Amino acid sequence: MSDQDEIVPETLSLEAYRSIVAYNPDSVLVVSIDKTIIEVNNRATELLGYSKESLVNQSFHSLFENEDRINQLFGDVRQGYSGEEELVVHLKNGGATHLSIKYMPMFQQDALIGVFIVLRDISTLYQTHESLQYTKNMFESLFHHTSNAIESFDMQGIVVDINPAFERIFGWQRQEVIGKPSLFQAWLHDMSDEFDALTDYNATITTKHDEKITVNLAISPIIDRHDNITGYTVVARDVTKQKQLQEQLSESEERYRLVAENTLD
């Protein structure tokens, strides 16, 4: 075999490899097994904000906050594993962003020579996740700490969840209610449309201890991402004392009116 015959396959392989990096639609880095960046494409320089010249020969882990996870990543690569990590990267402008990092070992004649790394900006996804988590935590706090009773039930009228205020106001414990028919499904017929909410509706409810109380109800549909109603949520505020005070006030006003009329006569 001639020298030319030996060189051609290596040259073609090198050109193919460079083409994959240069024209890849993703942000790509090639890193040596000692964690030195040896190749980077334009998409990666745009993402990170560094020039190609400043990235090549730089230590890969210097770009990231968590060096231990980078070491773990390269430990996986040395064992021939590929995978994906989510890491915070330092940008040229001094900021930081969350990246998804897919890594694959590169072999030449069965010898590990480096790591092929694809970067994807997930900062928007991460921010959305954080926002959703914040909203979830806020509603969970409201659910558990509000003074109003909250109940959710499915389309069959079966209770799915209640909050601690429900137990306090109506007397039933959680295990006595979950999986049983809802107290409130009978009021659904008073909703003008199934997608509308029933608000400011006073109802008389008999508690577990046979005490009749007046609650102000708000019933609203639970709608999934396909715009299908999957159940209903009820918020019930105990207004028994307010109703009693209003009745007493009305009785007093009536008495004063009668007294005034008799005095004038």
C-alpha cells in the first residue's frame, strides 16, 4: 500500500469530521479527553459570546459553574458512555445561562480521543419551569393556609381533594371525603354555562355534626390544555355569623320602624 493510499482515508475522515462540526445546526464543541477545547463551530461562539480563537485551547470546565459535574461527565465518557446534563455556563458578557449538554465519546481505532459536545440553550425553558414552580408553590400555600374551604371533584362528582379549612368548617376529615360524592355538585345546574363560574352564591350546608351553616360559594371548571373540562373547584366561605348579624340588624331595623310608626300615631 502506498503512502497516498494510507493518507486518503485519514484526510477524508478529517474533512468529514470538520464538516460535521462546522455546518452542524446546533452549537458544537469538540473537547479532548484532558478537557481542552480543540474545535468549535460558529453557532457555539454565538451562543457563548466568545470568539473561536478565545475558546480553542481553553479548558472546557472553566466555562461552567459546577466543576464536579464536568468531572463526572468526563468520567462517564472514559467508560464509553454518552449522556446529557443541564449546567450553568458563564457567558462572555459576564452573565450566565442554563444549557443542555449532550456528550458523546469520540473513538479512533478503538482509542478514545475526545468528546463531541452539543450545546442547547434552555434558559427560556428553565425560566418557564421556575415560573411554573413558583406558581405551583404559591397555590399550594394558598390551598393549605386559606381560611376558606376548597374542594375539587371530577366530572362524576367524586371528590379528588380538599384542604385543611374544609375539614375545620364542615367537620369531615380528608380520608372520609376523598373518593366520595361532592357536597356541591348539586349546584352545578345553577351555572348558566359549563365553562362559566358560579360566584357569590349563598347555600345552606349541613355539617358532619348536623349543624346548618351558610356558605358563600364560588364554583369554577377545571380546564385542561385541550380545553376540556376535567372537573370543578369549589371555594366555600363560611358566612353564617355574617348572615346572623344581618338578620339581627334587619330585625332591629324593623322593630325601630314599628316603634317610630306607633309613636307618630
